Amino acid sequence: MSLILQIETATTSCSVALAKDGAVLGFKQVNERNLHAEVITRFIEEIISTAAFNYLDLDAIAVSCGPGSYTGLRIGISTAKGLCFALDKPLIAIETLDAMASGLINTNEYREKENLLLCPMIDARRMEVYTALFTAQGNKVKSTTASIIDENSFDDLLKENEILFFGDGAEKCFNVLNKNPNASFLPGFVNSATYLTQKAAERFANKQFEDVAYFEPYYLKDFIAGKKAL
């Protein structure tokens, strides 16, 4: 038995979900930049109240840990850690790209496609994306990287596999990659805290928890602050 609060702020989506025993009871989200800090605590309060639970009923807090937006990750993970400290509950961390792939697999009919690879992409900077590759059954076959995309990206894999690209990083790479007949794109994919559900339930059952005091976001690369124009 588990009641898990799930938080996703690594992308433009600020999303909160409540799941019991691997089933989503409710969620709230908004897909807009720079609103995460403003709405996250309100979303948490609303979904817990609507489901007729209180904070002490929670068994764990799960959070999407990156890579992704520096600011978004700091907001989500600091909120999750604060709740864990205050409530004395365990912290579950799930890589954002892993959650995106899991969510897509569990909401679509892809499992039967043997030669299909799933490629979630998160917008980084210019033509750079955070990405990884998964089979349609959810096995990770290429680890998370920060990659600059050009017309030769994924050439070797696309010779023998269809690759489905999705996420806000895929949208900006469409004009570069769509020339290959084995490259397909899923438009309008919005990241969600509901996509943490399966992996969060598995890690809770296996007691795969983080050290709340020392856990940090998975930034993947160093932060580069923009310079203000003089």
C-alpha cells in the first residue's frame, strides 16, 4: 500500500499528481514557463484536499530529478525535500527522461513494436537537447546525454530502427531530423507528474529512497547565466 505525492517541474510543465498503489487519484498541471514557484504549493494542497487525504497520510514524495530547467528543478526538488523533512517521509527521485518514456509507453500502444525506439527530448539551448533512447518495452539502450542535433544525428540507428521523437526538444529538431523516413514525431507531448507513477510505485516497493539531506538535482551540465544587455 502506498500513497505517493508526485512532482514534475523539470520542463515547462509544472505538474503535481497523487497516486495510490500505482493508480493516479488526481493531478493538476500548467504548461507555461515561469509559473512553477507561483502554483506548485497550491497544486499540492488542492489535490491532497480534493482526494480527502492530509499530508500525514502520504507515504513518500516522488520528484522528477532532471535533467531539465535549472530553475524548475530547484523549485521542484526543494519543495519535495521540504515536505520530506517536515513530514519525515522518504524521497523518491526519477530521471525526467525515464519518466517521459514510461508515461508514453503506458498511455499508448507501443509495446508490441520490436524495432521502435523512443527518444524523449528536452530543450536545452539552441540546437542542444537532453535525450536518451528506450525500447518500446521501456529498456534504456542509450544513457542520458546533452547532444547537439544536426542532420547526421541518429543516422546509424535510423538505418535499422524507427525512432519516435517526442518532447519540447523534439519539436525544435523536427526540421533537421524529419527527412529520414524512419524518423517520426509525436506533436504536442506535454510532460506530466502522472508519468512518474509506475516507477515511483516500483521504487517505493523496493525501498529505493534518496538521502534527503544530500540529494541534488541531476543538472547534467553546468549552469550558464545569460548576460544582460548594456
